[in-house]
Amino acid sequence: MPITIPKTALGAALTAAALALTSCSGTAGSADPTDIDPEGKIEAREISWLLSRPADGGVITAMEQIAEEYAKDHPGFSLNLITTPDRPSYIQKYETLAAANKLPELFDTDATPFAQKLADQGRMLDVDLLLKDLGLADDYREAALNYQRFDDGELYMVPFEFQLEFFWYNSALLERANVEIPKTLGDFPQLCKDLRAAGVTPIALDGQDQWPLERYLAYYPFRMAGPEYVQDLKNGEAKFADPAGRAAAEWLYELGRAGCFQEDFSSTGYADAQGLFTSGKAAIYNIGTWELANLATDALDPAVRESVDYFTLPTVDGAVTDDNAYVTPSGIGMAVNAQTYDPLVRDFLAYALERYPEVYAATGALSPTTNVETSIPDNATELYAKAVKQADEVGADSAMPWDTQLDPATNTRLQQELTLLVQGDIEPDEFIETMDAALAENSDG
């Protein structure tokens, strides 16, 4: 999740490295974001992609295969993958290269305020126009494209993934406590108390990385006020003191008082949180379909395998979003540098974006398009196919991760205050006052 960290000696080193990235120069294009079909000869060369993805992940593996295929018909072509999987380090590198005007032909970015500034400066190609011109726009899931859009609806990033975030649960542990799946978000505190009384840890949480707890903060506002609330929040047109923000703060405080998360949750990392659930020690785990291989195959402990299922984001009274709308991210997007865009980049993207869905879906992953079928692994449980089918039934609205929406300074303060709120170190009113002050200080609105 995007976090900006202070520029130190590393920042200076990255700036020097940026100036040395000769592969990023390419052939200067018109720098017109709407010139999606530039004239000229296709001349093979190396093009670069600045990435924030696992080096052995499905996206990179698929694109490496596609680049090799393309190179066979275009001798001299190669795709240089500049990989920095650690997100904070990546963000610093990305922003340093942007400041030095040395971004490569392709680069990863969320629809952040920083990316919006690059788009406003005409430095990113209009992806809406590109996909339509390539005849591919109708193949993409509406939710996948919407996740990449800026607040004004403009699209400058290509999605390469599609995920659904569920509440995975252990039915045997719920039965032990004689509780049912929560129908509303308001049901969670009592659910947690009942699970605690039965000697069960209610919810496993990766508190160390902070973004999972921030997901919980987003749920009440999404149901009460829709996806526009966080947009208004970052633009200074809404406050945490508004009904949706206050409801979220009070709910998180109640989750903490009800003991919903494991002891010392703030120091628990990703793997340990998942281990609490997969070992049968925690009843609920909120995570996305990128974990299907661990939660819906025979890789899952046989002792809990038959008890694992999932439910989607519960609603609230008077909800303005449909039950089938929840967190459905399409991952970090790929932007196209308008300054280095030329006939070769267009031709490669035309080939790659048409070929990609088939190659990616063959790995068992959900494609951002609807024109291919995901290959279900031989060792999958019935939940795997259930989750894949669910992808075709989601609504167009998505609960946006707030860490991709708020400015870095506000987001950092938010994550700190959230932990204090859930731990009971501060109360909702104090949380709201602090966060509204942070918004006023950091917002451009």
C-alpha cells in the first residue's frame, strides 16, 4: 500500500540512479496524452517498466512470457523490468524518477493524488482512449477499470489483476460459540464478545502493516455514504466528524472494546495473522482472493479445511451501496509515459494487452477481463470455483482502500491514530478531532 517515507541519503542515491537510467529515455513522443496512435516506424529496442509487484508473481511471469513472444517477431526488442516489490521503497523511487523527469515507458501507480498531478501535467497516456482504440475496452470488468479511475472518472492506468476481498471464517468455531455470520456491521461487536466467551480469538488481523485495519475504517462510510465519501474527505469537502466518519470511528472503538482482534495485534505481521486463521485459532480473517492458493486448496490444514468458508462485506441500516459491492481492487495499475510513447510502445501494448488475459488466467488468477476463464487448480477446494464465479456477480462500485486515496501525511497519521483508537488509548471524539486537523493541514481542498 502506498506510503511516502522521508527522503534521506537513499533519496539522493535514487536520484543519481534515475539520471543514469538510459533505458528510460526511449524515443521522445509528442507528449500528447490523447495521441494514442502516433505515426512512424516501429523500431525495436528495449523498453522499461518500473514495477511494484512480486518478482515471481503471476503478473510479471505472464508479461515476461508475452515479451519473449513479441521479441521473436521483433528482433532487438526486450522488456526491462525494474522491480521493487517493497511498496514504500517503490513509492520513493517512483516519485524520485518523476521529479527528475526520468520515468520509463511504463510505470506502476495507484490513482493517488501524486499520480493525478502527473496526469494533469500531461505525462500519462489516456488509457480510456487507448483501450477503445485497440478494441479492448469492452473486455474489461467495469469494477476493474473503475478502481483505476481518478475522482473525475478519467482513466490513466491499465489493470492487470482483479481481486475480491472476503471475510473468511471457520464455521466450526462459530458453532462452538453458537453465533451466526454477521448480517450487518453492527453485529460484529456482540459476535466478538460471544467468540471470546467461547475461548476463540474472533478476528485475525495483520496490524503491523496497518493497511488491513484501515480497511475496517472504510467499511461503514462505504455502506453509509458510498465511495464518494473518501473522495470528498481527501478534497476537503467532508470531515471525519460527518455521520459516516463518526460511525466508522465509533465502530472501530467498539471492535476494540469487544476484543475483536488478537492480543498484541499491532505487532502481528501478515504471515502470523494468516497463520492464526489457518491453524484454527481465529474465527475470521479479512483478506482477498490473492490468497486463494492458501485458503481454497489442499495447501490448507486438513484439520480446518472443511470448516472454512467466506462471506462478503455486511451491510448497514439505510445502506446506499448494494450488497454485491465491496472491496474489489484491480491492484496497482500500469501507466504509460506520454513523453516516451511511440509506435513501438503502442504496438507492444496492443499485442500484450490482448494476449495477457489468457496467459494470466491460466495461472489460476482472476483476469481483469471477462473474455477468459480462470483455470481452477487440480488441488482446489470447492471454494476456489465459488470465489471465481463470484467475480462475475460484483457491483460496479468498489470500496476504495483509503491508503491509495488520502495524501501520505494524512494517511500516516490516520494509521497511527487507528491503532490507538482500537487499543482504547484514545476515544472516538479525540480520534475525529485529530484527523480533521490533519486533513485541514494536508488537504489541497
